Amino acid sequence: MTMATRKRHTPEQVVRKLGEADRLLSEGKDVADVCRALQITEATYYRWRNQFGGLKADDAKRLKDLERENSTLKRLLAEAELEKAALKEIAKDAPIDVKPPSPGSRCVRRGTLLVQDSV
């Protein structure tokens, strides 16, 4: 017994096959015969019907592109959050060298920095 190879369909191919399925169903064929003709399983047919039901080919392609972009953005956000947590952990353990102000000194603003200036 040989295993069937898994084939990835583009969104355009899915929409085209769903259109063909609609045509075959309107001719009176049942879902099992339609799936056999399209060389897909019934589970795939129903999954596609739920996902791509009323979409046109260009809408389906846009949907897939947006889903891909969304997953990339989620991954980037997760990496940034992980990096931020690591930096917080490092900063928590790092000693901070702060000198107390010496008597007779004052703080002066220079640009956006606040510096000590001796009198």
C-alpha cells in the first residue's frame, strides 16, 4: 500500500475547486462523488468550504497573505517581549553606580540631561 502524497493548494486553486464542486453538486452529484472527482477528502472539502466559502480567488490570496503577515508579526512581538524580559532580568542584577551629591553641588539641566555642577 502506498501513501498518498500531500499536496498544498494555493488559495486560487481552492476557490477554483470549490466553484467546480458547486457546479457538480448542482448537477445532482453527492459530496463523496464530488470529492472523488476533485481528488480531495470530504474533510478537506468541508474545511475549505468553511474557510473560503464566499471568497473570490483574489480575496482568498489576500487572506492567506494577511495570515502569513500576522504570524510573522506575532513571532516578532514574541521575540521582542522575550528580549525585553531578559534585559529586565539583567538590569535587576546589575549594580548601579550612583554617587551621592557632594555638598555644595547643584543639578543643572543641559539639553535633556540632568548633570551635577559644582558651585
